[in-house]
Amino acid sequence: MKPAALLLLAALLALGFLAARGTADRQAAEPSFAPPADLPRGGLELLEAVPFVLDEPFVHEWRAEKPLARAGFLLALRADADLARTRETFEPVLYVGDQTAERCHPVTDDTLVVLVPAPLGADGRVALELDSTPIWFGTLELPERVDAARIAHERALAEARGLGPAARGPRVRFTADQAVRARTRWELEPYLEDLIARHVRR
Amino acid sequence: MDLSPAVPWLLCVLPAGAQQALRPPAARGEPGPIARELAGKPIGAYPHFQTVRSLNEGEPLWIAVDPRSDAFLSRRVVDAYVLAHEDLPAARTGTKLGQLAITLRALAFTSGSIKENVFQLDPGTLKGTARPDAQGIMQLGRGYDVVLDLDRDGLLGAGDVLDGGAAQAGFHVVEDFVTVRRENTRETGPYAVSEVFFNGGTTFTQQDIYFPSEVAGLGRLPLVVVSHGNGHNYQWYDHIGGLLASWGYVVMSHANNTGPGIETASTSTLRNTELFLASLATIAGGALDGHVDDERIVWLGHSRGGEGVVRAYQRLSEGTPLATRYALEDVRLVSSIAPTDFLGRGVSDMGAAPYHLWTGGADADVNGCADCDICQTFHLLERADGTRFSTSLHGAGHGDFHAGGGSSVASGPCRIGRSATHLVMRAYLLPLVQHVLHGNPACFDYLTRQWEEFRALGAPDPALPENRCVVVDLMYVPGPERARLVLDDFQSQPALERSSAGGAVRASLGLAPTLFEGRLDDANGSFTASVNDRMNGMTLAGPGDTSAGLVLEWSARDEWLLFELPAGARDLRSWRTLSFRAAQSTRDELTELEAGDLDFAVQLVDGARRASTIRIGAYGGGIEEPYQRRGCGQGQGWANEFETVRIALADFGREGRALDLGDVVAVAFLFGPSHGSPAGRLGLDEILFDSDPRSDP
């Protein structure tokens, strides 16, 4: 074989190798849907918090007792993408203090928007201090099976690991005094969509 | 002659049955035409001809007669007529066949093999255009009958041969129901489709509704409810809505509250079905009011939603205030796409309605690995109490089953992507719905014949290089509500040497030590082959489940496994088919050695010790090798994937084999070099006899 032909052959082989590697890399780039390990974990960053108050209570389906709620926070959070990712199988339950959070959209990267019920204080404000309330991903479970005892257990596990409140992001908008007032849970949807549009990469 | 001897054990152990004389065919029934299945296609190996119920439009129509078994046809010249099935009553009442016939051809039969007596009656011109039933639902297939006018008098009379009858046509021709008919739509049927959205006032009562645009002129149409999976969206099922609505169904896909779990998902299914039925006066301006058949409902769920529909069915069976406008018996079919199994036995536990399962071999989420019980789709199938159907696609990812774009959520080689997955879904879903809801006999072949041998027009042909990755395995297991005789389900009688029917089970000396009967559940959380995990790769049973089967292996030597039919179960003349399911054992060295479809033989033996043997590969398919995916332990090959093999009992009597189906004493499985693949490791289950369901349920 002539040197030119050898060179051409080598170039083709190299191109083939690179193409195959590219394909393999693309396949490897698929995110893992295996349930995350080493839970509980924290490390969340608070990007935005919007309090809300409703005229009509709604059922918080994300815990076993299915309590009625009529106030709380809409939160935009940044987290480890592996923890935040939506799965069909077990996801780590997101806790905010003594409450479970409702995941409000499919999460494919590291940002999630959630809804957390919270009581209304005597002053009419949403009684949840995000600066001091721990936020963490607990162990794997379906939220509808999580009850108060489980939450207490998970909180103890989190505190034993030193997990605390979410860090405030550099541009966090924390509007505790400006609660969204709506009639029903359904009327919160535009506010959730707004948060998702502003924080979640599409 | 069948050159395969009856298994040696049989000759010395089984008592000889009564030596019954074979009945002459004309003496079988009432005076009138002699019933024979004639339509089919020639195949290379014995039985040399495969009778079928359905042909795709454009396929030639072949018939065959077997003078060695039907001596009355030997050396006869006859006139063969093809009639539209609706003309059969006229033929029966004396109308000249020539006035009714679509095709007429004179045929000269020899006295020889069936191979010499195969004739093409039509090159593929028969129409398969669907027709509306009384409600306007377009029913797949056109029925036809074949008459052999033996006395050539131009009339259908006693002594003539008829493939067809009052209950069912001899065969059906089916048009393309897979290819989209109109650009920028998902419509494969004759109806244009309208899509509307309905806002039920809450986050999880949003609905995306598809129906035939001309619904005002139609009757009451079945309702198909789609419940999506976690992180999915109710607007991602255009491919199902467009497909089914274009054939005359109403499809409602709803927002599904899957995040909290399966219980809330099932609540969504129950509540949205109720809400939809309660809101017909307002949805689409009332266009659907009076046009939804609330007694024929299908629930179809994806992933968590796939488990949710099963849970919803169970809640419905237990009574729930969420359903007041429909009841358990109205939900006629439940189908799950890649379902999870969070809740397990007794909770996500399908009842007696027909149940269907979709599984993607490349699913990276509900991945089927042995280490994840909630990820094993087959649990729900195995818990179902009624008739079960399963469709497995190698190379399909979790996200390929919806139409929402984005990732396929797939892992593994030879991925087929969303487009090919949807073609397979269309090719299977419509026949499934029409089979279960309407008893449409044209659909059964699409659910029961192996994909590589037969599939809908427009579906990917695996023989083409561009479709080499499209591998589809089908399971069909009739439930107790359908006529069947279970020979061995490996559950009701756990003793290895005794079948469910009560007969003896024996194996050759080389095979016996390899037999292991037990729960179809991988024991160690990995697909790595191990001598300590004899059910390696099995994912049909989860914690607490009872689904069981048999595994066996052979290498280089001929082996046999024999199931004796107990007295009282030996007359098989009322059954049409021998059915069983089998799967290759993943990552086993024998499986890897074979590296392809497994082939073996099945033998029937009668009381006079006459045997007839058929290779399963004769029909064009074997037992598929596992999907070659890595992970879940060491090695290559994903979960063991069962597929059903069905053999017409009449085929055992071809070519003059003097097998008496009225006195069959044993069914034997023959393995090894003389019978197919030289080596292999196999799971075997659900050996039974049944007949094609014919009546509208």
C-alpha cells in the first residue's frame, strides 16, 4: 500500500474512532435515573420565595395525612441535579422544616419550583422563616406515604448531618410581605408558571 | 410420516390408550359443508402450510388441502370460490356461487403431500377496507370465506368444503391502519379528528380530548382514558388520540397527579373519568353528549400512571365514591406502559378485566433491573387475574412511548427511538382495543402471531436492514374467563414431577438435573449469570408474588420433557391451539453460545403411541434472544423476555400423520441438535390448549 493510501486509511480510522466515541459520549451523557444514594442531602440554594394566601383551602396531597392548607410559599430552588431530577421510580422527598414540598413541574436540570404549605400567623403573614428552616432531600419514599412521624425521623437524620436552611442566592427575591392572594389553588398556576419560566432552563 | 420417534420414555411407561379408529371427515358434523381451515400461507418446514385468520391487504391469498389426511380430497378437481363473508348466507340458501364469487378457480388436487396442494387464489387484490359497526366505529378487516365445490354443481352443499361459517369468516383482509393518512396529523383511520381541551377547574382535572369530527352522525363510542407518568404531560399522547379517534373512539388524556405517588395517580384516573362523563354536556359545546359509551371504557396509563390505572381498577372493585357514573364492569381493558410497581401485591393488583402491558427494553427509568423491584413491569401483568397481553420492544426507552419530545430516557444498544416505537404502538393498540371491546376476529392474529412472522401493514419489518433493531416480543395468555385447558402453569401444582392438570411430568436423563421450578424472580439483584441463581433474569414475580415457571437447559445432546395428559383431558378436538410461553435465560453461557433465536420442537403423542412433531421455528420465529443491554451486573443481556408460541393442533395431523386428537396422551418438548438449537437455556410456562375467542364479549 502506498504511503498516501496508508495516510488516508489512518485518517478514516481516526475519524471513525472519533465518531464512535462521540456516539458513545452522547449515550453516556444521558442522565442517570437510578435513585440517588447517600441521603439525606442538602446544599440547596434559594432563588426566589413567593408567599401565598388562598381564600379556599386545598388538600396537600404530598403527605399521608393530606392536610388542608391555605397558605405557604412558592419556592424556586437550585439543587444537585441528581437529587432534583424527576423520576418514575423513587425520588428523594423534599422537606421544608416539618412539611413536605410539592414538586410543581418536571425537573430535568438543577432547578425546581415547589410549593410548601405553611400556617398563617396571627399577623396574617405566612408563618415560615426560610432563613432558619432546614430544607433538604430526605430518603427515598413516595410523599403520599410520608406522615408526621416520618418527617420527624427525617428531620433528625438531616440535623445529624448538619443540614440547615437553603443558602440565599445572589439575586434572591424574598417577598414575604407581598403574599400572592388568590381564591383557589388553581389560581396559583400562573404564578408557578412565572417562577418556572424565570428560573428553569427549558 | 413424522420421522421423530415418540420419546422413548413414553413407549415403556405410558399405557397405550384405546385404539380409536380415525373418523372419516364427513361424519364429523351435521349434513352440510365440511369445515376446514384453508386460508393461510406456505411455509418451508412441516407442517408446510400455516393457516391464518388475517391477511394484510396486498398479501396473496393461499389455500392448501391435505389429501393425505383428507383422503376424500385426493385426486379431485374442484371449483374454489372466494366469497365476501356477508354473502355466505345467500350461498347457504341456494344462490349460485358463481353469482357471489369474487374469485373462482378450478383446482386439481393430487394424492400427495400438502406441499403439492397449495394454491394461490388471489394475488393480493382482496379489499380490507374497514367498515363501521352500528355505532359508527370502524371495524378492522373484511371477512371472506372459501368454498371448495367438490361436486362442481355451483352450489354450496353437503360434502363441499367451507372455510368460514355463521359465527366467523374464514379469514379477514385488513388494510393499513398504521400509516398516517393525512399530513400533519396522527390520523391513520378514515375519520378526521377534532381535539379540544377541557378545564375541570383544578391542576389535575385538565383534559385533552380527541374524537371523530363527525361525531354528531355516530352512535355511542367507547372511551379511552390516558393517564400519563411522573414528569410527563397530558398533552403528550397525540399519537394515541389521533390513532384511536380516527377509527371511531373518544380519547381523553388527563393531567395526572403522579408526584405524591400511585394512590393520588389512581385518584386522578378515577376522578377524571367521572368528571369527563359528567361534563359531556359542556365539553366541546356538548358535541359528545350522547356519543360516549360509558359501558365500554379503556384505561391506559404510562409509568406511575401505568400503575395508577391498575390501582384505580382495584379501588373501583372495592367501591369508591369517586365513580358514580361508571362501574367496574364498564372498564373493559386496562393497559400499562412501562408501569412501576410501588404498591405491590394486593394493592396494585389487577383484577379480572383483560390486562395489557408495554415494556421498553432500553428503559432507563423503569428499567427492569433485578435490583429494583419497583422497576419491573411484568409484576403487574402476572398479578392480573384475567386474560393477559404483553408487548415488549427491544431498544425502546421510557420516553419513546409518549409524543412529548425530549429524551428517550433510554440506555442500551440498538435504540429504536420514538418514531419506530409509535409505529409498533399503532400496530398493536388498535387491534388490542378492537379485540377486547368488540371481539373483532380480524384482530386476533396481530396479538398472537410472532412479530417477525406477521404484523400490521405499515409497521416496521424487522427483515429490512433499517429495522434490524425493531424486535418485538408478544405474550398472550388467555384467562379463566376464556375457554382453555391448562396443562401446566407451574403454580397450582408445585411438584416438579406433576403438572397443573394432574399428569406426570418426565424428562430425559440429561435434562432432568437441569430442571428447576420456582417463582419467576431473579434471586440476587443482578443479571450476572450464577449457578446459585437458577431464575437469573426472571422479573415476572415481585415480593410476595406467586408467578412461577420452569427453567431447563440442554447442550449438544437431544433431550425431552414430557407432560402427560391425565385421563379426561385427552380429547383435544374441541381445542384449536397448543399455546405456551418461553424465554431465553439472559447471560447464560448457553444463551450466549446460541446467540440467536432458540428453536426446538413440540410433539403430541396419542394413545396408540403415534407421534407428530413440529419445530416452533417452522412458522418463522423462535424464542428471541435477550436484548443485548449491559449493566445490572456483569455481562450483556437484559431481562428474560417471554413470548408466546401458538401451534394449531390441526397442524400435527398434516401429511397423513395418523395422530388421534381425540386421545392425546402426552405433549413433549424436544430439545437439541435433532430438534433445533443445539444448546440453550430456557424458561417455560403457561402450557395450555385454547381456542380463538369468537364471540363479542
